Amino acid sequence: MKRNLLKGFTAAVSVVTAVALAGCGAASNTTTGSTPAPAAGTDTKAADAGKPVKLKIYAQYADADTKGPYDYAVAELKKEMPNVELELDVQSQDDGQKLKTYAATGNLPDIFGVALDQIEAFKKSGNILQLDDYVAKSGFKDKMQPSAMNTLTAPDGHIYSFPYAGNEMVLLFYNKELFKQAGVDVPQTYDQLLAAVKTFNAKNITPMALFAKEKWPCVALYDILATRLEPAGITKLDKLEAKASDEPYKKAAERLSELVKAGLLQKGATNTNYDQAAALFHEGKAAMFVNGQWEIEAATKALGDKVGYMYYPADSAATIDKTKYAFSGGGGPGGYAVNPKSKNKDLAVKVAEFISLKYAEYKYTQKGSPIVSTKVTKPIEKQFDPLMQQLANDIPKITSMTSFAWGLGNAKVKAALEDATQNLMTSGYTPEQFVKDVDAAIANAKK
């Protein structure tokens, strides 16, 4: 599945969903067994007294991936406070423009889904509630996956939303059958990867399919190599803490250029879209494929037990174990936020936390996805596919995460990395030019 498909949602429509929420205030946490302490507020007393309370929520509700977990959360909430009614406004596919309009006109719903860019914008305008005290009282941090704490806290050190989506990962998929046919072992080091590329070409097998018409997979492939030398990968460049001329980043560019010149990619890679690159891999014409973990379902459907994912080849044999779980990919703060001007602010916080926990619970137990921010102890109903189970086992072992290109915060560095890495997919662009272009952007960003 392409990333842009995962990010898409339907056009804005409003549907009203009556949701019963039961109980005496605090949303119960079935994932840990703890009960959040109630926050003070007249809205909680109204709920406790059984008086009808209506909350508006702006949330994703477009397809099975978004309707399923939301409906599940609604059903669970119905058991908690039957006097509360949720009015659902379906999130638009507009990069947050409708939500920003709501904020500008003073019409923000009580609860709304946000990403980091909305958090940053709404902080400045006073349109998002800081949740630090609420999180401290409810113990929400203890419900988080340790490897996903970056999805909870914003860059300023404060909390503005309850996350449910965990960190996504760049995976290096491979066709086990093609590797066996070519007599190639799964490479564990860069030198072995380079040798594998040469062997596949000698046997007229495309070593790797890459949809390099999109820039983010180019950045991801570069980051895979960079993380073997510096676990922070491209995030250090983004934060202006390193330069492309520093040894790890220069060496990664040199290695990527060397692989491309050795015939790593299919012809015309920078004119190849996802569907075309995926077809090469799914049809057994390419030995490797770079994409996010969301590719697992499609690749498994096409190749069955022939598909696997390898750990990124290390710098050398001596560093295999040390860097094995340094992953490219990542995530950021986001999830359900609360309008600070809500008449039922404290209750809205409880509902937002509850929904985020149940949203993650559904994805983990019924969708077979371990990519969630919060811990889930409820038994799994849909077993993970073998690759997803491998990933579920790997997630607690992850030692570091970087970022996808779309998660980079410095616009100048992001643009330079996207252009420069895409150019590295062609033989006419040198590592020296890569270093010059990216360092120029970093210097410009520091001004």
C-alpha cells in the first residue's frame, strides 16, 4: 500500500453518532487495568449526575482502516457513560485546512484529530489544550509503548494530544526464492549487499525495485545506509546538528552512489511510480523492495511465504549486532486533542484519552497491526501475518528511530535532502555534489 493511500481520507461530511459513555467519570483503561484519576470540572459532575452531555469530535472515518477502530471505540464508550452523545464530523482530505478554518472562526469541536503541524499552529493561537496535568493524573505515560514516546510529547516538551498510531518503519523487503535461485545469502554487511547487487545483475535479475519518482523512498534508502554509521540518520541533519560533509553522511552518499552505479535499481527508477515498482517485486522480477511496513499486507498477498524483510546491512561485521535495531522511519506527536474553550473540557479530555486507547486496541487485536503507541494486553483476535509478527517482536527491541522525509521539520533541509537523494538515483550526480547541495541548505537554514 502506498503511503499516500494511508494518508488519504474522504471529503468532509458530517454524521451524528449517538454514543453512550457510562460510569462515574474516569475512562477505564482495559490495556493496563488502571483507572485514571478524574480531573476537576463541572462537566464531570454533570456526567456523573446522568445529565445529557453532547461532545463534538472531528475524526478520521473514511474506510475500513479508520471506520473499524472508531466504531469499536464508540461501542466500548457506550458501556461507560450512556448520557454522553458524540457528534462526529468526518475529517477532510485537505491537509488540515478545514480544521484550521474551524480554529480561525472559533468553531473547533470539543475533540479533534491533529498532526504535529496543527499542534504547532494551534499552540500559537491558543486553540489546543495542554494536557500535561491530565496525563500526569491519569497515568497515560505508563500506558505508552516505550519506543513510541516521541508520539506523545511535542518538541517544546509538552503534551497536546493522545496518540494511538505508533512509529512506522522503513523495511527492506526481499524475495527469498530469488535469493535462493541466484545463490545469494541475505546480506548482513554493506560489502555483502554490493556483492549481491553484482550477482543479481549477472543473472539478469533486478536487484531492487524503487518508486523513485516519489522523493521520500530515495531519502529512506539513503537513511538506511546512514543509520549504519550514525543511528540518528537524517534527523541530525534536520536538526542542524550535523552536516552532509561529516563522515557518516558523506560515506552513506558515496555508498548509495556506488550501489546505483553497480546496477542496484531498475532502469528509469526516477520515472517509476509505486504501482510499477511494486509490480516488479510482486511478480518476482526484482529481488528487493523498499517501502514502509504498510507494504507487508500487499507483499504477503502477492508472494506468500516467499517474502521477508532483512535487517539493514551493517557497516561491517563488527557492527552487525550494535546497529541491527536502529531503524529508519518514525512518527511524531499527534492523535486526539481537546479544544481549550470547550464547555465540557475535562470530560472531553477523558473521552479523547479513552478513544485513543481503544483505537489502538482495535488495530492491535482485530487488524493484526502492532503499529500502535499504547500498550495492549487484550488477547489478539486476528493473528499477525508472519512478517507482522516478526515486526511485533522487533518493535520492543528498537534502539533508535529516525524520520520519514515527510516528518522532517526543517523545510530547507527537507527539500535539499529530497532533491539530492533523488538525484543520487542517477549515475550523473556525484556524492560530492550531494554533500555540496545539502550542506548549502543546512548553512542557509542556520541563518
